[in-house]
Amino acid sequence: MTQQFFNFAVHATDGNTRRSTFTTPHGPIEMPAFAPVGTLANVKTLEPRDLREVGANLILANTYHLYLRPGHELIERFGGLHKFMAWDGPILTDSGGYQVFSLADQRKVDDDGVTFRSHIDGSTHRFSPESVMEIEQALGPDIAMVLDECPDPLDRAYNEEALARTHRWAERCRAAHTRPDQALFGIVQGGVFADLRAQSAAFLSELDFPGYAVGGLAVGETKEQMYATLDVTCPLLPQDKPRYLMGVGAPEDIVEAVYRGIDMFDCVLPTRIARNGSLFTAEGRINLRNARFAEDHAPVEEGCDCYTCQTFSRGYLRHLYKAGEITALRLGTIHNLRFMERLMEQIRAAVADGTYAAFRSEFLARFTITDQVKRHEQRAKRKAAIAGK
Amino acid sequence: MTQQFFNFAVHATDGNTRRSTFTTPHGPIEMPAFAPVGTLANVKTLEPRDLREVGANLILANTYHLYLRPGHELIERFGGLHKFMAWDGPILTDSGGYQVFSLADQRKVDDDGVTFRSHIDGSTHRFSPESVMEIEQALGPDIAMVLDECPDPLDRAYNEEALARTHRWAERCRAAHTRPDQALFGIVQGGVFADLRAQSAAFLSELDFPGYAVGGLAVGETKEQMYATLDVTCPLLPQDKPRYLMGVGAPEDIVEAVYRGIDMFDCVLPTRIARNGSLFTAEGRINLRNARFAEDHAPVEEGCDCYTCQTFSRGYLRHLYKAGEITALRLGTIHNLRFMERLMEQIRAAVADGTYAAFRSEFLARFTITDQVKRHEQRAKRKAAIAGK
């Protein structure tokens, strides 16, 4: 049904890694791809022309947040998300599951759906597979996600119980979804447990979704557990469909996940840390609020082609960050997103050249990750999911 | 001495109104001109490319704020303000006098200068005519302002006392200023008192500055008092020098002041109110946070050529403002500054055509000013001057 609107073509493989294109009604997504997050139909501090400039070819918007504010029906009356936010490239919406299950004691799940209280005004709402399909079809992204339950990836008993529900919900979403110009992706769950992931991959493969996400990762497990889960899950997913690792966006995780066969990513990390002064370079992150940059005349990253690096010094940016100027948040966001897109361009080139293993080793040897950064990331993540930050 | 770097040419006059060009080392300023305010070497939410796009041909930066943070010496080591902030067009700096005198009980004036406490950390500092010239010459704008005292415009006794000091400070600034590639402007004071303004205009004209500001207005007097003061002051200023009304930027005030012979303006108003959701149209201001715009598919202003109006609906912008998205502040700022620059373009065309009186009547008949807006403006102004907002 969706074949006239969507196509997935793998151009080259290098080990488990693929160089591919997923074609959508709003243009092709060159993969491996990274999607900046535009929670409220807006990538914070940016405009559509900025997203084009940094090279984004897919963005994500959040169903939970848009359902609450301004409402999917209002957005539908504006002609859908693309017209509402004036972005004519591909859009993906999540299902809201992750946000709702992050609400902890403010939500209650049953087999039919999940009842929750709004983080904005405490009002009560309910999501079911059918209602979420109605919302996502009203929003009108190119790619929609099924409603799933997102358990703690380390809790075996909860994952067993939730998996059955997630699978029934996937079937119901598949049945309720009717837009031919929107691709509905399934989501494999099962925490860090290889047998549950295998069971989930097998069940969902049968439903023949046009794409598959690996959900429930990067929310508490170690990086090693995440990579091991990808090692067992990716080979069990259909070869002829894109594979999407949800909520992952640390450069080192992207490099490792692509190595294991993932094609798509989304994450608030590059945009969120940019607003805090933390910017990516090939050697790792630097925080421009640090006093050592006060008299630094160099750009954020030598050789970067983004507007920020082509125009301003670290010293000027530090001044703006320290003074609380909004422009700093924007200039940092532009750099971090361009960094991510350059990373994806390098990844795609390496796969096409058959040199991905070498690229991976080189990147990881150069890019420094501090423990402090890792801890901060995981703490901030759950909080931010709810607040929409 | 500054003749090789600066030139003032009047192309047309229409009553008291002039169409002119002031040439600076960083390009021509087409007058009448409006300067957006970039307090901390940055027009809030924008970048140099945005300023070019909206048509700004002069921007203002604040000496008081930059002296405190990041410091004029640091900026000098970066090659001055133009290089530091990557704006290669004309820049004007005020003298810091207005900010310091807005500090109320946190400053103490004597004949030699003024001692004040920083609004950031309470530390004690001192400005004298000579130290301010040192700071402004280090910052390196195209136009610098003399240090003046800014009394309550309605307080006759204080204005009399302050005027003598302001005049001595003007002489000392003139003597201390040595940069040939920087034009130092004098500032006429005297509150709303015609005889004091006449005395000030006469004294400063003798010092032969390359430009003259009318200071101490739009800070508490009525609009009628402001216009009456311009009526008596403008004719007493040299015909062959630009005339600058400091801190004025309400569209109706600009139209009235140009009518009376003013050539230059600066104001935080368009950028500050934009961050609050208040946007200009030819009919007056609208506040996009208002519920009536939720389903409005029209642009902010029909016929406006700014990026915001060309790209987004009022409904989308309202959503961004209500959700607290930074992008809204920026899109509003772009529109308000483009509105101001379009106004200045229309003013310049009307003067050139000899139709300024008709333009003025038409504009004022269409543009609605509410009392609420006026009161809000004056309250916000003093506060904002100190906080640098």
C-alpha cells in the first residue's frame, strides 16, 4: 500500500554496516541518518533554513508534546506538521510512549492503553494504539511509530510482561493505520535480554512493517549492554528495511551502532548540550563557558564549515554564553548539528568506500568521552523527556 | 582630522526633514537611520547575517555593559568590536552615561566623573571623560559618544546644575579623543527646558563635533514635551552635521522626530517587545500570545518581506511563544527590525520625493498607540537600561 510513496535501497554494505536511501513523500533520507529533535514542531533556537544549512535530511517531532500543545487537530487544520512548521523535508514522529512511560507515578497502564496526567496542567489523558494512530495520522509525518511500552531495560520481569502488551499494541497500530503516504515503523523491545529481543524481532518481522526501531535503550543500561543488545538484535531484523535506534545520539554511540547495522538515529543530545555551552569537536566535547576560552581567537573546531565556526571565535562565543545571550544557544546548536551531519556524511562515505572499520577505530581513538559526561547524560535524559527540553 | 574617514551629505530636504548619508570607515549610513541595539556586542537572538537581511546599516553597542563584561581591553585584543562580533557595518557606542545615571543610589557624581557599582557583582568603578574616551577608542566603533550626565528631564534645578558639568565633560572628551577613524558626537542636554537646550546647543556647536545627539529624552516626559523640545532644539544644531535622538524608537516617535529634523535613532523597543510577543504592523502592535491568533493562518503582517512573514503563520508563532520556544523570540525580532527598516526606507523615500508631510499624516492615522503601551514602555525602559535587556 505504501510502496508508491516509500522505497528503501541499500547501495553498499561493509560488514553489518549499510549505506542506503529511504525515500519518502518529502524527499530521500540518506542513511545512516541522524534526526535532530524538534519536540514542539521546532528544533529549539533554529528555523527550517538553518536545518537545511546544517544538512539535516530528517527531523523528529514528539507526539506526546504536540498532542498536549497545540493539539494534533489544530496542526491538522494547518495542513499537518510540514506546513505548520514550514519544513518540507522528511519528518518522523515518535508515538508518545517513551514520554508517557517516563511520567512514572503520573501514568497507569492497562492492556488496552495508558492513562496519564499532563506535565503541563495535570489534566488526565489516555493513549491507546488506535488513538495514537489517529494523532500521528493527523500530524502527518512521513514516518510514524507504533505505541509501545518502555520498561527499565534491566528489569527482566517487567520486560517479559510488557513485551506481550507491546506486541498486541503493534498489531492494533498496524490495523488502525491507513495513511498510504505515511510509513508506520514497528518497535522491538525486550530490554538488555537477548531472548526477549529475539522474540520481539521475530514477532514484529511477521507484521511486515516498512521499518523497524530498536526501542528501550540508552535509558539506564551501560554502553556495553547497549552495544551487546544491538549485536543480537540487528541480525534478526529484516535486511530490506531500515533499522532505527531511538533516542541515541552521542557520537561514539552512533559510530558503534552503525557498525552493528543501525541506519537511523534521533537524539536531543547535540541541541540540549549546545544550550549549555558544550560543543562537539573531533577530540570530544569542550565547554565554552570555561575561562580558558576567554581569549581564544580560534573557531570552535578548526576545519568545520558551519556558520558559527566560519564567523566567530571561541572567545566571542564564551562571552555570549557567560552573558546569557540567546544568540549563543543558537550558534552552539548550529555547530553541534553541523558536527553531527558531518559525522553522518563521513560515515556514509566510509561505508561506500568499504573503509568503515578503519573510520570507526580512528574516530573512537580521537574522540574523548569522560565518565562525568556519561552520568550527566543519563540523568538529564529522563527529566528532559518529560519537560520537552 | 576625521575628514578623510567621515562625510555628511544632505541629498534632499523637505521642511525640517533631511535625506542624507553619513559615510564611515565601515560604510555609509543612509539617513534617517534606525540602529538596533546590540548591548553586549550582539543584537539579542540575531547574528550579523540577520542584521544585513533586515536592512540594518548601523547598530549600537553599550559602553557600560561591554566595559564590565567582557571588558574593553579584551575586545581590543580581538581587534575591536567589529571583528569581535563579526559585524563589518557601522557601529555606534554610547558613553555609558545613561546606564550609570540610571543606577540611582548605586552611583555618585562629582565634577571630575562618576563612581558607580556594577549591577552584576556590586564592584566599584569610575568613569571620567578621559576614561570613557579610552574605553570607546579601545572598543573601536565608527561613532563614539561623549560622557554626559542624564538628569530627570522635568527637574529644572538638576538640569541647570548638570548642564555645566556635561559641557565641561564634552570639552574634556573632545580633548582626550584622538582616533581619526572614529567620529565623536556631542550630546545636547537641558531636559524639557527650551532655554537650557538653547544654551547647550550653542555651547556644543562651538566645539565643532562631527555630529550631535539630543540626549535625556524619552525617559519620563510626555510625547508632547519631547516633540516640543525637538521643535526648539533642532533648528539650533549645525545644519551640516547629523542629528541623533538617543534612545527613541517607537515608530510614531520616529515619524514625529524626523519631521522635526532628526536623522538618527536607536532603541531597544523593537527587539525587547518582540521577545514578549508584541509585533509591529502598519496598524499598530499585536501580541501573538493572544488566543485569537491560535488558528490564524495569515502572516504577522500582510505584505511584509521579512523571513518570518514569508515563512510562518501567526498561529504557528503563537504556538512557539506560548510554549516558550526560543525560536519565537528570534522570529519576532526579525519581523520587528524589518518593520523598522521598512519604515526608515519609506521615510527616506518620502523625504526624497518631497512628500514627507503626507507620509506622516497617513502613518499616524493608521498606526494605533494605546495608553497601556505607552505606560508599559516608560516603566520598562529604566529597568532595562540597567539590566541590559
